[in-house]
Amino acid sequence: MKTFLFFFSVLNIMLGQSVYGQEKYHLVWSDEFNQAGAPDQASWGYDVGDHGWGNNEMQNYTRSTENAFVRDGKLFIRAIKNNDKWTSARLITKNKVDFLYGKMEIRAKLPEGKGTWPAVWLLPTDWEYGGWPSSGEIDIMEHVGYDPGVVHATVHTESYNHVIGTQVGTSIAVPDFAGAFHNYTVVWDADSVDIYFDDNKYFSFSNDKTGNFATWPFDKRFHLILNIAIGGNWGGAQGIDPDLTEAVMEIEYVRLYSADKKR
């Protein structure tokens, strides 16, 4: 298990430092997807199954390299329709690359098609405050295919979540979401969760400093999830294109940085 308490990496020498606002960050882990085949098992695991995932989703998540594979320096997550049934992949870094605070940047090209629901997001690794939504959720990027070119960033907590209609989030227009790679980034510390699109911050959620996990559960370690859902309460709200047979999300890299200590 690799729970990052943030240390300098040799990759920092290769890729340098990153600056967001007044903070400087050094790289502590990355996957550049340079080795073809299955995703690196040292960094990635899988959530599997076809039970709807709490959202009435249609896909069966598998470990198959038909649904998740590395080729030509990119990770491909592929949802496939076969005999009217969908398979897809949900890759997770749980208990492999977990982190508390820092900056995580994902460079991705999104799928298109009505009924698709790709996401780049974070869930708690240990659920110390209880089940969803008590321990929190951070959605770095979500896109629903019936509303093409609109990307969403959201947080969920016990007090702020979509089940009770109080979720906190915003959206940004990305007209070439499926035609070009873009950076989707979270910058997270003890004071706030900030979401960036191509280095431009467009969402921020602040710690209210009450000490109440119901409003701020974001003081425990989380892990990354990359997936394409099909249908579901949101993704399928306007149906699924009957002619859609495949949806692919491509990821060029995932990079995790820690903030340099202030001197």
C-alpha cells in the first residue's frame, strides 16, 4: 500500500515543479502510461460489477483489457455494447495511491454520445465518517452525453449532496471535450477544494472551520477513480442513443503533487 505522506520523487527532477497561485508543488507520483497492455497494477485496481452503482447505471464494470488498456502512451477506458449489454471499466487507486491534500492533474479527452457519463473523481479510502455521503466525494470532472460540451465540478458531503438537493458545484463550457485533450485538476488543502480546467480555477469549496464533518469531511485520505458509466439517473436522464455501441475516454497522464513546505 502506498499512502503518500509526500516525499520528493526522481520524477520531480524530470518534470519540474508546478505553481498554482502562490503555492509551489513537487511531483510525488505519476502514471505517464508508457507501457502498453493492462494498466499498471502497482497503481491501479478495479471496481467491478453490474449492480447499478447506486445510480441505476447500465454497465457491467470488468477487469478486461477490452475495457481498460494502455497503448501509444495513453490509457483508454472503453465502454462497449454487445448484444444490448454494456461493459466498461472503473479504475481506482485505492490502497495503492491514496493522498491527503495536494494537487492532482489528469489530462484527458472525453467520450461523446447520449447516455454516456464519464467521470474523474475522488472517494474516501477509509470512510471514517460513515458511508456516502458522510465521508465526502470530490468530482473533478463529470460530463453527461445528452448535454455535450458542459463539464461539471461538484462536492458532496452529508450536508451538501444531490439526494437532498443541496450539492455544491458549477460547470464550464468545453466545446471540444471529445476532440482535444484538456487538463482537469483538483487543488486540495485544509482550507479549500479548488477545481481547475486547463489551469483556470472555476470552482472552489471552502472549509467552514466548524469542525463538523457534515460540512467538511475532507481531512482524510482519498483515492482517484476514472470511469465511464452508461445511463443511470443522470447520464441516462434523456435516454441512451440506440445506435451508440462504443464510448472511449483517453488519458495522457495522471500526476500527483504535494505542496512545498513554507519556509
